Amino acid sequence: MASDTKLNNVTLADPTTYTVQGVWLGGAVQLANGNLRRDLVNGSMKRRFSLAWVALSSAQLAVITSAFAAAVAGDVPFVGPDGTSCNVNAGMTPVLNYETFVVGGGALLYRCSLELWEA
């Protein structure tokens, strides 16, 4: 999946997996009569981008962490590995997941995942 994935105009390591989900923002409640009442904030679909990496160096993880922190603070430009281009943010509960593992010779690598929401 060679690409120029960018977040906040910073080139990230090529993600191992990349998923796009269409999301409609709003809420729903089930009424006493069993009917479902929907209240859409916006009738247009927003996209949620999920990116994951399986073997990052500490330097690559630091770049991703820094770029993601900018998305936590506000809307930033994003270019996905598929060429998708839009402004994104880290959503209401920003989470950057990472896990450390040891490879031959005792070197540390990182698995990392994050989600971005179309602004």
C-alpha cells in the first residue's frame, strides 16, 4: 500500500491496514410504542478513517504521535493512502493505541492504531 499518507502535512509511514467507514451523525431512541425515532445532525455522511501499523520504529511512532496530537487539538489536513483528501480531527474521545514488542537482538518495535474523523 505504498503511498504518501499525510496528517497535518506530515508524511507518515505507510499503514499496514486502512479502513474507511461511512457514518451519519445524530442519535436514535426507541419510543414506548416500539418505533425508532432518529435525529440526524446532518443528512450527509461523514467518514471515519482507521489506520494501523504493525512494525514501527520509535522514530516513526514519534512522527505519528506528533501528527495525531495536532488532530486532537483541531481540524488538520489528511491525505489517505488511497488519495482521499479532507480535513480531519481525532473525534470526541481521541485514542492513539500502541503496543511494544521485542524483535531479534532486543530491538523494540511498535504496533499502533488510530482513528480520524472527517471534519
